[in-house]
Amino acid sequence: MGDMNFVLLAIGNPGNSGTLSLNSILSIKPEKICVMADDQGEKWLQNFNFYTEFTRNLICIHKVTNKDLEEFEIVSPTGKFQNYGNNRFNRLTILKWVILKKVIETHVNSKTFFFTDLDVLWFKSPNTEFLEKNFMFVQNDPNPNSKKIHYCTGIMFWQSNQISLNLLSDLTRYQNLNCNNDLHDEQIFNLYFEDNKSLNTVRCLDSNLYPVGSQARHLLLSKSKNLKKLVAFHANYFVGDKNKTMVMKAILAKKSNNVTWPAWILKLYIHLFARKYSLVFKNKVLKRSTVNLNE
């Protein structure tokens, strides 16, 4: 299977959805979890029951520095959950490229790094046997009405090599140059490869094994045995910690065939419709538009 090293950001308070995500990562027994955290993120790590003597040795924390905040004009988080789409959230996402470059340079004996957002549930260890040395692998999140690939940077597999380091440097510069356009990491990643079509360094992960949030309804209405093949589920279409937590708990209950799963689905639907929350799809200009859960 090869070495299994996870990389993630814990900026501000990742909330209950972040706790579910990190617990799921720990359950598949990675060799290392590299976390870029600010003071609030580090406090969040230390406040939960998974922060034991074992996990203290497993988790290496790379603190966000004042230099990072100043260089990328990032407003220091308030400690609250960082919601998708606001300017602070978008600025923070440049730190994905920063932490990935840092861990590849630091952990020179590791071959592969799995970046994951903290709204991702992990069910089993990723299969690294199919990985090719000169390619990175990214979650696929296409518009359902289009055959065009849309990369989702919530799950990314990076190889430890100079190609990755050069690409991460380029993405950091590219996002910093576009800072006035208020774009987040996923938009930057897709625009970068749209502008550099000659680059042939990215492959898509199987969306049947790594589904995104827009597939939640299908998964919840499927037979539990159909969820056994899942490697990870990304709750990216659900905005806010409460929404993400509810759908993640519903997926967990359904996958384990727990008798509580219908109740979790009912709670999720009632919450989404009563509060008029919505799911969101990306369109061709990489903006998001709202759709209802039952469409």
C-alpha cells in the first residue's frame, strides 16, 4: 500500500464536521498527519478525545506564521468555523499549496501525501498501487450536464518529487496574483490548468470511490451494501458546519447500516428545507449556483 501521509488545514475552529473527518482519518491508521494550524486550530486539536499520546506522535503541526499571513494578506481567523465563499475563506485556501510544499520538502523519505479537507469522511486506506510517479490525482466534481472535468481540491494525492514542488510554487504565485479576483484554491487550480493545457500532470480519482456532496442524495437512497466500496465522501456541497455534520452522520449511519440512518436523513431534509439551505453546483465559470436537495 505504501506510506500513507495525510495533509490538512486546521485554521480557526473546524467544528464538529472537522472532528468527524479527523476521527475517520485516524480510523484508517495513517503513518503521519501533517497539519497546518493557527492557534485556534491547534487548540481545537488538543480539545478532543482523539488527542492522546499516540496521536501526539502521529500528528505533526506546522504553525501558520505571521509571515504567511502578511505575505498572502490573510486576515487572521476569529476562531469561528470558516464558511465557504467569503473573502477570508478564499484567502486562507492559498495555505493548501504552502503546507503541501512544506511537507514534501520536510518529509523527504515519504513518497505520497494525501491532502484532505476537513469535511471529508475516510472509510478505508487509499489504494496507492495505481499511482504513477509523475502525476497527481485529484477528486473529480464535474457539472452533471457537462462532460468537462472539474477538479475538486478537497481530495488530492501528491507525489514527493520536484514536479510537485514546482507546481505548488506556481499555484501559490498564481493564486496570489489573482488575489483581487477573490478566488479560492479550487477555482485557481482549474483556471491554472485551463491556462496551461499543455501540462499533463493531473489525473482524476474515480468518482464512484470518492463521491462529492452532490451525490449525497443518491448515496443515502442506495442500498447500504453499495456504500461498501467508498474510500471517502466529501460533503463539499453543504454549506456550514451544522449541514456538513448532519450529512456526514447520515452517510456514516447508512454505510454501517445503523438503524438510525432514516432518522438522520429525515433530520437533514427538515433542516435544509425549514431553514431554506441549499446545495450548490459549480457552473462553467467556476461560480456556484443553488439547487434543491430533491432535484
